[in-house]
Amino acid sequence: MAKTKRSDFISTGLVAQNRRAHFDYLIEEKFVAGLQLTGTEVKSLRLGHANINDAFGIEKDGELYISNMFIAEYSNKGYASHAEKRDRKLLLKHKEIIDIINALSRKGATLVAIRLFFDEHGLAKLELGLGRGKKLYDKRETIKNRDIDRKIRLAGI
């Protein structure tokens, strides 16, 4: 019987990252939330099969959910599996939920997924950013500042 290498599994650390979040949005506040997941979703995350580039937070009946987050189907599943792009409940403290819902009611506010990781206890966590969409001139300013910082770094070395 062939054994699988344990190094293929992610026990702690980064699973997926949304690199465009800071480029497309001006992040004002960050939150770390737990996720309500099924067993096959956790196993698929341990293999690193997730994508959060299009994920965003929504409010339903006073609770927060992450929508459009892709977790691939687990290949060694039995009879039960999960939907790849379903709304998954975010586990936050009540005060944080109220603060986020109030902020989302403002015009232009968005709850964006920044990174998905396993913490030191092996629990799946999602870092969320509460922010506003940037205009085109803001994005140009970001690019300009990044280029200036790169030139300064290279000149100092």
C-alpha cells in the first residue's frame, strides 16, 4: 500500500492570496475570520486547491458570507462532495459583524478577501479587507510610488 507524502499537505501557512486586492481597493481595515467548511473542503484546502481572486463578502439575514470563493472538488471523495463556488459563512465576533455590516451600508464600501491560510492551530482562516474601490488615477499613483521605491532600493544597494 503506497503512502502519501505528508509534505504535500498544508498544515499551517498560506493557501491562497489575492494579489490584486491592494491594487484595486484602498483597504481601510482588516479582519481575520474563521470559515464554516465541510470535510472535503478542508481536505482540498490542505492540498492548496483554492482561489480567492474574485471573492467578496455579502450580508444575509444579519450574518456575513464569503461569495465567489473557489475551492476545488476533493479528488478522493466518497459519495459526498461540495459545491465549488457556494456561499460560505464567516465566523466573526458579533461586534465585528455589526461594524462590517454598518460599513458595507455606506456607498462604495466592499469586503474583499485578501488571503486564505491555516493558523498555528491548523484552522482555516480568511483575512478580509474592508475598503473602497480605487479610481484609475489612484492606481497610477500606486504604480508610480512602487517604481520610486524600487529605484531607491536599487540605488541604495
